[in-house]
Amino acid sequence: MARRWVSGAAGIAVLLAAAETAGRTGLVDRSVLPLTSAVLARAAGLAGDLEFLRAAAVTVGMWAAGVSIAAALAVPAGLALGSLPRLEAASRPITEVLRPIPAVALIPIALLIFGDDIRMTVAVIAFAACWPVLIHTMYGLHDVDPLATDTLRAFGFGRLTVVWRVALPSAAPFIFTGVRVAAGIGLIVAISAELFAGGGSGIGTWLISLNSGVDQTDVVLATIVWTGGLSIAVDGLLTLVKRRLFRWHEETGAG
């Protein structure tokens, strides 16, 4: 794990050094792509910008709310679809039609329903985040040991008991992976929704208020640095939690 983080950090360092060199040697116009050192300095300065920190807190709140709603809806739906083959077959056409729709494309509809506020952004995040959780939940149920389920049924346990005692614990690592994927997607959608529609008062709206298209490239890139760092931190935290909670699953996979 530590070796993987060191390798990733080394790769990022090489990329940043190459970008800095390209700017200083004139290979890239600094007015188009500012120096890496300038962007990092601007990103460090944002740590003391109260308006940015408030906007980041709003974005994190919408992000967490959208992913939580997605998990609350998608996990039960995935359990039902994964446990009932006929229901899964009947709903598959609907799922296959809705799943590829980009969440950003639904912003106009969300604006009509919820208006230009936080609810719109949270709804779009929830739509985008529900699909990874739903699919991973269904795949997790398909991976359940049939011998375990057949044993409980042989002792007279009902379908709901089998799902609760066997299927759900076995599928939990897959569900957690789905939440990890959904978290990454949700952050992208949160900022995109604000940039396109101005819903809420998060990072996207903060960027719009700066008139970022006029000599504010360094601010935009510094915001991207913060967004990437936040995403990496959340993913790392979820990975750590998964390793602690589902160590048995990784050991079984390794075996």
C-alpha cells in the first residue's frame, strides 16, 4: 500500500516537473498554461481564502448528500434486482436506457423540477452516483456462494433472511467499491452542475463569480488541484475503511 502511494506521488512529481520545465523553456505559452509553481502557490493561497473554503464546504456537503441518497436508494434496489431474476430481467431495458445518460444532460430537467438551488445539484449527483452502487450491488449478489444460500434454505429460512444473513454480508465489499466509484463521479458532477447551472454556492459558483475566463487560469487550475486532492483524500479514506472492514474478503481473494 505504501509503495503504491510512493509510486503515485513520484509520477505526479515527474508530471509537475515536466509542466514547469515546458513553461520556463517557452514550449508552452505561460498565458495559456501558467507555471506549475505559480499554480501550486495559488492553491496554497486558497487555504487562507475564507470565501473559497466556504464554497468548498458547500460542495462537500452537496457531494456527501448526493452520494448518501444514491446509496440509500441503490443498495435496496440492487438487492431486490440481484435476488429476483425475473424482476432484474424485466427492469434491465429501463436500466440500460437510463444508465448511459450523462448526469449533466439532466440539469435542465432538474432545474425545472427543483429550481436553481442546492436541491438541483444534489439530485443530479444522486442520479449519477446511484448507477455504480446499483451495478456493484447486483454483481456482489451474483458472486454469493450458492452453497451458503442453499444451506439456509434447506433449514427453512425465507428469502429475506437469506439475503440479510448471507447475500448482504457477502456483497458488502462490492457495495463499498460501488460507493467509492460513486464518490469520484459525484464530485465531478457537483462542480459541473454548478458551472452549467449555478445551483448552490459551492466551488463551481465561486469560480463563476470570479469571472474565471479573464486572466484567472491560475485560479481555475489551483481549484482543480484542490478538487483532485480532495478526491484522492476521500478515496484513500474509503480504501482504508474497506481494508479494515473487509480484510477477510481481500485475504480470500488473495488465497
